Amino acid sequence: MEKKSSTKSKGRIAEFVKKEPVTTVSGVLALASMFVVRPDAEYLGYIHWSTLSILLSLMLITSGLKALGVFKAIGRRMLHRATSPRSIVMILVGLCYVMAPFITNDVCLITFVPFAIYILEIAGLRQYIIPTLALQTVAAHMGSSISPVGNPHNLYLYGLSGLSTGEFIAHMSPYFIASGVLLALSVLVITRNNKKLSFTKTHMIGGHIKKKNRSTIILYGILFLLCVLAVMKIVNYYIALAIVVMSIFILDRRNFKNPDYCLLFTFAFLFIFVGNIGRIEVIQNFLEGIVGGNEVVASVLASQVISNVPASILLPNFTDQYMLVCIGTDIGGLGTLIASMANLISFKQYSRLEYSHIGKYIVEFTIISILFVVPLTGIALVLG
């Protein structure tokens, strides 16, 4: 019995590690750092509680809206009149670009990548699946860059920067606009053999919002506005979280099982690891020498190796140029598959297809990503 129990436990651990590699690695790093810097009172100051509170609020809201079919309904309406490969791909990529600032890049890809695969399959456009998914991933990354709530590390760095929401948007606008132009040009290139399609609303995925859910959707809309007010520092983060949790508990408590809570633990572990690293003088001096004055390039390169969320938490400890780190980690989320969890979301969705070509996907995704990383990094260096 004990052997069976032990085998089952090991299997669960292996399954968790496979499913949540970033959380696992960040947990191991946090634990290892605790042997170097023993736990003390300073640990309490490591964790950015306001970031975690608003992140949890947004996760609950977006998962609730997703479960109610709101995002698919929006996609269905946008695709209603699409009649050519170009218009279909442009809308599928555009959906990620315009929705990511509001629902985060991860939620955007979880929602619209399977939707895109379905639409392209029924339209007989399988040849466009890989480039479309790659461009959707780019669109979700760079679309989310314009908003403090567009992705978790933006939220964290926005909090550190002390900027107003308007100032944050102004800093990120050049990259948002430039990436939008590049995305449109990319779609024109990959759909250069454009042709007329017979593609009507009868082909569409469900996507209708049930009348009985409308009051709940309105509630989530109000709660989202409350979170925006909290991000703008008009409402206290913790008051917003309390209202969100109580409202969902009363009206839609099933939603508590939907969010990816591992993301919160990932952040907590990384806060501990980075806090401890910052107290080791040799490492601190070394990283300050590398990062200082090279924030954008350091952030882009670090993201390729350790992913952009860990990079966004690590590097601000060695510079006060928080917005440059934000720009670098937003751009740096593109490139390698491991540069961002969002990249892996799209990849996993594609890899489940019976006709998938993993090697081809990795090559095309990497090439397309680099074609965005290089000019966007160049713009960042010019703007300084």
C-alpha cells in the first residue's frame, strides 16, 4: 500500500512539474536562496502584495467572462463578414491585439488560439495555421504592452515606476503602434495569395451569450472597472480585491475554480528569490554593472533565457529605470519559445493537433518573433 501511495505521489509531482515548469523552477530557486539568506523580518518586504491582489482580481474577472463565452462571442461577431484568407487572418490576429490590453495576453491566447485553429480548419485554410498562431502570439504580447493590466509583469513594473496610467501608456505607445503596423504588414505578406471564400455565419463556433448570463456579465464589467480604478490608484487595491471576491462568491462562486493560481505562487517565489539575490553583495554588484545603462538589451536577452516574468522581477533590483525594463521584457517575451509562458500556450495548443509539425512551428515562430524583436529593440534604443 505504501509503495502504491508513494508511486502515485511521485506521479502527481511529475505531472505538476510537467504542467507548471515555471512555478516549479521558481519554487526551487526560492527554496535554494533561503539556504544562502536565512529567513528573517526582511522577507516580509520582498513580496509586492498590491500586485498580487490586483492580479488575483483580474484573473477572477477574466476567467469568469471567458467561462460565460464573452470573448468567443466578440470573435464571432468580428468574423461574421470575413470572406477571404486575408480578412480572416487579419481579424484573428487583430482580436488578440485589441483584446490583450484588457484581458491579459495569456487569457487572450487561451481563448483565441483554439478559436483560430477551428476557424481556419473549417475554412480550408490549414496552411495559414502556423503563421497565424505565431502572429496571434506576437499580437497578444505587444497588444498587452500598452496597458498596465495587459500582463502580470506590466502590472508589477507599473507599480514600481510610480507613473500615472497616462504616463505609462505614453511610454509604451511607440512599441504598441509600431508592432500594430508590423502585424498588419505581416498579414498582408502571408496572405499574398488571397482568394474569395464561401464562409458564412453558419460555419461559426457557438458564441451566443445566453440571456440568463447577461446580469453576471454586467457585474464582471463593473468589477473590471473597479480594478482599473485600483490600478489608477483611485481605489485601494485590497478594497477592490475584497469587493471582487465577495461579489463572485455571492453570484458566481463556481468561477473560483477557473483561474490559474499557480501564477500567483510563481510571483511569490520569484519575489523571495530575487529579494535574497539582492542581499548577496557580490551578485548585486555584478548585475548592477551589467544592467545599469543597458536596461532594454539586458531585459530582452534575459527574457530569452529565463522568461520575461522572472526577468522583470530580477532586473529592477539593479536599476531604477523601471520603464526601460518594462519595454525590454515586453519585447523580450518574443524570440525563443521559453521567453514567455504565453509562447508556450500557443505552442501547446498547436502541438495537440494530429497533423502538427513541431519543428516547422518552432522555426517559423522563431523567425517571425525575431522579425519583431529586432526593429522594436532598435526603436527602444533610439528613443532611449
